[in-house]
Amino acid sequence: MRFLIGLAAVAVASAAFAAEYKLTGENTKIEWTGTKKDGKHTGGFSKVSGSIDTEKKTLDVTIECDSITCSDEPSGKLVEHLKGKDFFDVKTNPKATFKATKVEKDGDKVKVTGDFTLCGKTKAITFPATLGEKDGTLTLTAEFKINRTDYGMTYGAGKLDDAVALTGSLTATK
């Protein structure tokens, strides 16, 4: 899910953006959709930090896993379950991180590769993203899926889909 964090890495792809942009929960939106046989749940993460330095070509993103939200389950029971050992185990793994290792131009988009750490497990992921810059404002968007079982989330096998859709967007100013 922190995968979305990786979307910020697309800024690294363009030498035209020679600036450092700070990522915050206010300018970076990371959302997830988990599906199951009888429907789906959606949510996001409210605490995100990191930076993109387009001159140095670096991207670092950190998500506070305890800031997970669920937009379609108002009781809070699902959020508490997601924070527990069956999913994020936020007491043991309070943060997820993404660090870009490579960004390549891919037509009118960019392909971002980096190390995504979730639940104490690090995997290399690659995803497409769109990058834009106008008047000192950087915009990034990405949509892709990760396999939750790659990160040890095996609860609900056969009832919950292993693929979790992630979307991310960033609008940051210099």
C-alpha cells in the first residue's frame, strides 16, 4: 500500500524539475481498495512524509501504518482489525517505506522501480505513473496493485483477494 508512495518517485524522471518537494499528509494522498467475494473496502493513510529531490534524483516516502482509514466502515472495527496482527501489525511494524531505485521514461508516462517495505518485508516493485509540473507545482499520479501475501498478510485466504489496488496522488509546491 505504501506502494503509492512510490508514485512520488516519478518526479525523479525529469531533469526539468530541479527542486526538492516535501511530501506530507496534506499534499500526498494514498488510497487502497481491498476486495472480497461479497464486495470491497476502501480507505487510505493520513500520515505520509518524505521528499523528492529532482536534482539529486532521490525519493523517500514513509507512511505511518497507524494512520490507516476505511471510508466505508464507520464503526472503526475494520480499521482496528487492519492495525492488528492479521494485517499491518502496527505495534511491530509502525511504518511502511518506499525508496526509488530507478525511474525510466515510458511513452508519456514513467516507470518507477523501488524498494517497498511493508510489515517488515522488503520487495522491489515497479509501477507506471504520470508526472506533471507547472508554475512550481509538481503533480504525480499512479494506480497499480500489490500482492498482500508478499508482505505476510495471509488472513482470509480464499475469502479476500490477494491483490490490493493502490492509488496515489501528489500535488506539491517548491
